[in-house]
Amino acid sequence: MFTDMRNGTAGDWAHIAAEHGRHQKSAAARQIMDSLARLKEIEVGFAADQLTHSLMAGTLARRAGASDEEVVAALCHDLGKLFSIPNHGAIAAEMLKPYVREDLYHAIYWHQEFQGRYYFEHLGKDPEGRERFRDEPWYAFAEKLVDEWDAPAFDPSFDVDPLESFEPEVTRVFSNPRAMV
Ligand SMILES: [Fe+2]
């Protein structure tokens, strides 16, 4: 195995690719579950902490008959808040990008702009900023994600499904990247 990438052989890279694939299958879902659990620590002024909010969004998606990818999108749409509030949508979208349909990626990326309908007027921003995306093929899913699963999900007394119950969906989605790079 090379100690300087400039000297890598085909054999080195076959081994590295196999090891990356093995790691991806075993570790990614676990990292996502652990990250979701840490959302419990984020209380940013809402009635519900960010884990409760995420579980409620995921539960609403699940009870609406959403697919695995859609449930995971609802569950993980705010994961980026672990790292940065201002661009949390973009961070979460990029984390999910290799595993989900393209419309889900865009919906997560722009979910805050869609959510603005419910609060941007209080911040001096355009509440209907979502309208500039009206003709995009992902607009319909973004509306569903935000209006049906995200915006209603701030009720700390809602009977959410527990985090562990989402492990099967998270594992199925995060074990099967559509591309490794
Ligand atoms: Fe959210």
C-alpha cells in the first residue's frame, strides 16, 4: 500500500475501494442515528427540541405512507443544525444526496425558503420566496415536506415514534448509495 498517493497502483486502489464500500455499508447509518440523537441537545427557542421536531416530521411522513427515502428526508432535514444554523438545509441536503431522489435533495436544500411562508414576514423577508421555484420538478415534494411534515412538527406532546424505530429505514437508505463519489 502506498504511503504517497502519487505512487498508487491498481492493486492499492482496488483494496481502498473495497474498504470504502465496506465502511460505507457498516458505518453511515450508525453515524446518522447517532447524529439524530444529538439533536436532542439543540433547543433553539421552539416548543420542541430538534430531536422531537425531527421525530415528529418523520412520524408524520411515515403515517402518511411515505417511502423510505421520504421518511428519512423528513427525519434528517434539519441534521445540518448540528454544524451550522444558517446553511443547515444545504448541509443536510448534501449529506443525503448520494442516497435519495433528486427532488428530495432539492426540497431539503431549500426547505427553509419554503418554510418562510409561516414566519418570514416577522423577519422582514419575503414569505413567498418559494414561488420562484414554482416551475421546478421538485416543487411538489418540497411543499409536501414543509407544509405537511416539517411546519406542523413542533408539538412536544405529540406521540412521536421513537428514534430506534427509524433505524430500519435509515439503514436501508444509507446502506445503498447511488454513487460512491
Ligand atoms: Fe424542520
